[in-house]
Amino acid sequence: MGTAAKRAQAMTGSFDAFVAIDWSGAKGVRHKGIAVAVARPGADAPRLVAPPSPAGWARGEVAAWLEALPGRVLAGFDFSFAPPFVGRGAYLPGLAAPETGPAFWAWLDALCDDADYGAAGFMLGAARQHFWMGAADGRKADFLHFRVCEARFNASGGGKASTVFDCVGAAQVAKASFAGMRVLNRLRAHYSIWPFDPPGERTVVEIYGRAMLRHAGGRGLKIRDGASLDAALAALGSEGFADGGLLNDNETDAVVTAAALRRLAPDAGWWTPGGLTAQIARTEGWTFGIA
């Protein structure tokens, strides 16, 4: 076992909280699409964390809540932590962007003035040429650049992972990802951001709901009823969720993913996937739970 694997094995079996955040890149300050769930060591079902307002979470409030959460924490966010880099040797060819994930987050944050860590102004402004926002931009295929971990997931039969350059449709992750990168820039003062940083006692990882649902024994399809939620939790060694039939699919994604993080974290193999090279770790990152 290599040094990185030994470090991961030593660190990752001892978290006090496993947090899953189903994210949103929508405009505005409060977002019904954000859901936060926490699993504790053992087999109790994860619990949902109520937002500070009936109107939903603000992205900045999620960051503040994580910063204040005590103990050893593993937190997962459901967005891409960086644009593709390896395939073209740059994040945004033609723009003088940095060449590592953390430097890119800081650069992006400095260019944005959108409310609540939004990034629409950047996507519609300085970087507009890189995003497909409809037929007027030309062939969609010309914009579909993927990270190595996304290509790996697609090739494994996991489904069609999205690219951060596609801004159209319910499955697009572009807005959520660039907003999330701004939050990562803030959280790095308090958390290791894996794999750009080695895992530590307080670590943030990228998650993909579909991949985590597959770890629960399904095909990665959205869960919208209590019986299916309890079956997924049971497959992850968790007790059932009371009133699961009252949840929306953002909430069920968060609940299942929190249980999956608890199940997967002690296995050093998930922290050292075979395709994760040093170059990928500092530029594109990797989705936790993808082999």
C-alpha cells in the first residue's frame, strides 16, 4: 500500500459526521433545490438539516453551517469541482486562467460579483464563448468536453455524466458547478478539498448522486418514494428513513449520499482510484465513489 493510501486509510475511518449537499446554481439568494443531510457513525438513518428560512438555503449559509459544524467532517457537494483540463491542456482556452483547481477557484471568485456566490455573470461575460446555451451557439457537440473521471464513469456504463459547458436542460450542472467553485474557494480555509489536497480530519469531496445511488444497488435512477428510499439505505447498511415518502428527489439524493459516504469512506481504495494521477488531482479533481 502506497503512502497516499495509508494516509487515507488512517484518516477516513474516523469521521464524526458525513454530510451530503444536493446543490443549486440558480440565480437569487435562496434555493429550494439545495438539500443537506447528515449521517453519523453507526447505522442510524441520515437526517435532513432544515434550512434557515422556509424559502430554502442560501449558498453562503451552507458554507457558514459547514464552517461551524464541529468535529471531524466529511462533506460531499454534488457539482463538478473544476472544468476539464487534461484533454485540452487548459480550463478555458483563450482565457488567461490559472492551471490548478484552487488557483482557478480564487481567480473565478475574484471575477464574479453575483449574489450568493452565483457565477452567471462570468458565464455570460468573460467566458461566454465556452458555454453552449442553445442552437444559436452552433453544434452542441463542439462544447462537450469532459473530465477524465466523467469519461471513466460514462465508459463503465454508469450513464451519461454531464459537462460543465452545457447550460441547457434539467440535467445541466454548469451553473451549479461554477457557483460551487466560488464556495470551495471560501471553504478551503477550513477544509481539505480532495483530491486537490490530501484528505484530513475535515474534508470536502465531490459527489455525483447517480453514482451514489448505484452504490445503493440500483441503476442510479431518482428515488421518489419511501419504500425505494428505505431499500437504498438498507443496501448501504443504514436503517430506514421515517416519513421518506414526504421527501423530494433533492432530499432523497442527499439522504442516500450521506449514507453512501459513511459506507465508502473507510475504504482507502475510494481515496486512491486507479485513474487518479497527480496531474488530474491538481487540475480536474475526481468524483468520490467513481473507481
